[in-house]
Amino acid sequence: ASQADLDKINAALIGSPSVDAVIHMRTQHIGPEEILLAAKLEYDSALTFEQLAHAIDATEAAVREAVPATRMIYIEPDVRRTPAS
């Protein structure tokens, strides 16, 4: 994706309710006007499973609103880890 699209996608991810951090993100054009997004995100650890599912849905909606070409979205909730020394 273009840098402008990446910036919009990142802003939508981090601006989504309950997202604490973007751990890792990859995009790929899979068609002229279609972007695939895979992202590993840290969500608020106090969320229940059902709340997390709704938060992921809200994150996907925010990304699609920011960059409509982002049609396929795969989000993996995770926690940030510090690298072993």
C-alpha cells in the first residue's frame, strides 16, 4: 500500500476503541483497488472475549472507513513482549 494509505490504516488501528498498540502490520495489494491487511494488535487486557470480538469488528470498520480498498482484514489480538536479552 502507499505510504498515505499505510498512515491512514495505522491511524485507524491505533485510534480504534480498546487498541493499546499496533505490534505488527503488513499490507499487500491483491488487486488494483484491493488491499489485504494482516495486523497483530494489543487490545485492552480487561476485555471479555465477547467485548474483544466487538472491538475487533470496530477496528475493521474503522480501517475500511479510512481506506475503503482495505477489503480483506485479518486481526490477531496479542500482547507486546520484550525481546530476550
